[in-house]
Amino acid sequence: MANEKNRVALVGTKLGMSQVWDENGFFVPVTLVDVSTNVVTAVKTDETDGYQAIQLGYGEIDPAKVTKPLAGHFKKAGVTPRRHLVEVRTADAADYKTGQELTAEVFAEGATVDVTGTTRGKGFAGTIKRWGFKSYRRTHGSHKNERRPGSVGACATPSRILKGKRMAGRMGHATNTVLNLTVVSSDAEKGILAVKGAIPGPKGGIVVVRSAVKGA
């Protein structure tokens, strides 16, 4: 289990799924994550910010597309502009330096990690697709009510729809974290992590790989 002292992280791009063989000759499904070009762009300490954290920059971007405040921020850190910035809380922030590059070697083979990403957006969905509600009988006299949600409001008390009611609405495109995944391989030269199992988001989505907070 990773405590606050030794928790580390990398930002990456989900490349898609593949498979590898384990020592017993069985296929193991893995998700490939490109974690190259990670660099420390800022270090937050108790003295200057009131808490300890590091800011990671990932991905290339045309310097002409960077705002002046961010351009100054990157110049102060001594790094080229990065497309994505992610802040990670860690108790050993003082051990990092701005401009320091982090590679896939941060996570050794067999390490347990938590992966955070944005799930695939599915647009506006009804209650059956979004929440798994059961439909009405498709028979004579149903009057096309098969996929309608039914009664949603209370009567005189409290005369309103309660917060959290499961209704139709936007489905997906939400931040999701999968806990306790295993790093099957770590290729520092190519900057690729192979994580056992599936992680949130579509191919090309940005994910954050952190040391597991709860442990296996």
C-alpha cells in the first residue's frame, strides 16, 4: 500500500488494449499507456503554498498556442510548453525539482496503481440505458409507454423531485478511477506502461497513473 510519503504519479495517453503471456502461458489483457514527456513544472511546499504537491506537464504543444501567463510559468520552470498540467499531492514534494523529467521507471513491474480517466461520453440517455430500468409491457393498450420513466415526483409532501432522483440525462464523460491495477511491464525507453485490465476512457484519452492509495 502506498502512503502519502511515497506516492508518485505520471500523466499519459491511453493507446488501447493488447495482451501478453504470463509465466504460466496464459493471455493477460493489458492496457498500453504512453507516459513519455512527463516533466515537473512546479513544486508546491508548505512554506510557499500551505501544502505539498508537484505539478506535472505532459504532451507537446505549439508555443504560439500558449497564453502569456502559462508561457511565463513554463519559462520559469525551464521547460518547453506542455499541453496538459496535473497537480499531484505528495508528502515528499521537496525531493523534486522543476524541470525534472519523470519516465516510466517510476513504476516498476508488479507495482499496484490507481488509474484516473474520463469515461466515454454517450450523450443524452433515457432511464433504461442510463440506469438499467425495466421497460413496461409491449402489448396492446400500452400507448407507447414502454420506455418512459414513470412517476418521478412526490405528492403534497415535499411537492418536488428529490435531489439525486435517477432520471434521463447526460450519460458518460465523467471522471472515473479504477483502483489496484497491476503494472505488467514498464518500458522506459519507449515510455510505455502496460497495465493489467481495462482503464477508463477511449483511445487517445488522457489518464493519470498514481501509486495505489489503498493497496492490493
